[in-house]
Amino acid sequence: MVIGIVGGGLPVVRDMDETPRKIDLGAIGVWRHDPTEPGLAAELERLGYGTLWLGNVTDPDLTAAERLLDATETLVLATGIVNIWSSPADRIARAYRRIAERHPDRFLLGIGAGHPEATKEFVRPYEALNAYLDVLDAGGVPVARRALAALGPRVLRLAGDRTAAAHPYLVTPEHSRRARDLLGAGPLLAPEQKVVLETDRARARAIGDATLGFYLGLTNYVGNLRRLGFDDTDFADGGSDRLFDALFVHGDPARVAHGVRAHLDAGADHVALQVLHAAGADPLPAYRELAGALGLKSA
């Protein structure tokens, strides 16, 4: 590691290897909002999932990611996302360097601006993202080891220019097709996909409706869905069936696997599955069923 000083006096940390190899996320990963125990992470690794995405990251020291990496051997850990308004970039850079030294090629730092309804500091997010990435540059976080939450064209381009991967959330395979066209062949495209293993539509909606209703109250997601062709009739009364079916892949494992692969067919490199289930249910059986339906190779 090399430490230098740029003109304004900001310390710059660079890895000896300036261009680490492209990170391998695998084709299918798991996105979890709830805290993940080391035993579950180890089982996901054994089932053949390539990456575990940690949602709701609030600790700028990233101790949960390090703990899960310590408990596994090949699983990649990705943050989905570190919020730029609540986690200082210099502290995140230090945490990244600590983790990367212990677990090289197994940690992807995903950052994003979140949504304005949840952040009073939300002002000029595009400029704020660029400034945050500048600090990560200076702090020794390689472009090849960071991702950006991106929905619209401008931030997708930024993800392609300044990070290794775009991580869209609450999107459809059509969004993946458009994002791939915009990004070109180089950057990784890793969308999140909500999944409900339930063949009865009413029960599937009962599981997913609270989640859908929450996101229909956030302007950045609604704006992105409008770009994809949805309108006010789809957003009324908790969301239309058309919208639910587009955003939540539901059914038996084979049908869900087909819906997940639609992102890969549209140009995504990796799909992060967010499996939704009834409150208090054990998520592991669903992960096992989906691993089989998706043809993942267990250890």
C-alpha cells in the first residue's frame, strides 16, 4: 500500500495493485434486509449462491460484512447499499481497506444516495455521489471494488464511468435490458429481484403488498417505474396486479427461476434475490428450493 498527498493536503492511499481483477459475483446472489447470521451465510455459500448483499447497512465500520466474510470461504459480500448521507466516505474507505486486506477479492462496496423522503440532507444527489466517489478514490477504494445503486440514465452512466457495477433495485427485466444498452459491455449489471415462493396469487400479494406499498411512497422508484411504462392506475390502491407481477416473481420454484433468468437474458450479469416470506418463517427452505431450480452447484 502506498500513501501520498494530493495538492490540497488530502492523504491518498493506493493499493500496490492499482487494477485488481474483476470481481466474480456469480450469476445468482441473495439480497437480505434483515440481519444475517454467519450460519445462514455459510449455508448460502454451500448452496452455490455467489454473493450475499447486505441491505440496510448503517454501521460505517462495516463490521457485519467482515463477520460474515470471516464465517465463509468463497462467498462475496456486497453492501446494497451504504448510504452516502449517513456514512462518512473517509471512514467507509478505512473500513474497506481493513476488510479487503483480510478478504481480497471478496468484498464489493455498494454505495448510493437513497431516496429523498428518508434523508433531510438529500440535495443535489448526483454531485454528492461524485464527491463521495472522489473521497473513495483518495482513500484507496479501487474502482473495481465498488458498485453504485442506479436507476435512471444519468446515475447508470456514472456507475459505468466510476464503479465496477450498477445495482438497480425494484426493477424489471426490461429495465435490465435498457441498462445494459446504456452501460455497454464492460460494467457489471446486478439488479435486485423480489421473490415470493407462493403459487396462490392472493397469498403472494399478502406477503408482498406491504413491501410494494412502501416503495410506492418513494418518488425515485415511482419515477423509474413511469419510465418503464407504468402509470397512475398502477400506483393506486396499493399497486395493480400488473405492477405486482412485474416486480415480484411469484409461483413455484420453476416459475420463479424462469422469472429470475429473464434478467440474465436481458443483459444482467448477476441477479440478487430478495426472498419475501410470511413473518417469522425460516427463509432457508426457500433458498434451498431456488438453488435447485436455478441449477446452482452446491459445495
